[in-house]
Amino acid sequence: MDELSLPLPCLQSPEQRAALGAGLLWDRLYPDVGSFAAALVRGEGRAVARLVEVYGLFLSARMLGRSVWVCFPQYKKYLPPVLRRQLEELWALSSRLGWI
């Protein structure tokens, strides 16, 4: 239980928080990295879409699990149009191959 209450290693130093925030919170969609992480845990579409936008489907799925693939139709509307079209093709292919 003690370990669960410790801050995440990537959020301990101000420099690390700033670097992570620069990539994920550039438009201030969430006020800080902690709020963003909480939104990811809740499965908020905007937060998942931002994670996918920054890290891609495969790496985001490694972070959050299979729900990144399964819930793609629900959060894709929050992705930038060009990226959304590219990922829709990848998602459709993955679906046809039975990966989803």
C-alpha cells in the first residue's frame, strides 16, 4: 500500500513534469499531468485521443490496454482529421485481421 501512494517516477521532478506536459498539454486541455492521467484512468475520450495523437495506437495500447483499440470509434472524433483518417485505415485493417 505504501508504494501505491508514492508519486509516479516520471512526475517527481519539475523538469520531467514540464517535458511531459509540453507534449501532452500544449493546448491546456487539462491543467496538469496529474489531471490528464486521471482522465485517462476514467477513459475520457479527449484524453485517450491526445495520448494516441502523441504516442500512436500501438504504444498507447501498451500503456492503457486493449481498450485503446476497442474504443477507437468513440474517441476518434477528437483526433486531428488527417491522423484520424490514417488511424481509421489502420484500425479497419486490424479489425479485418482479427486483432481487435
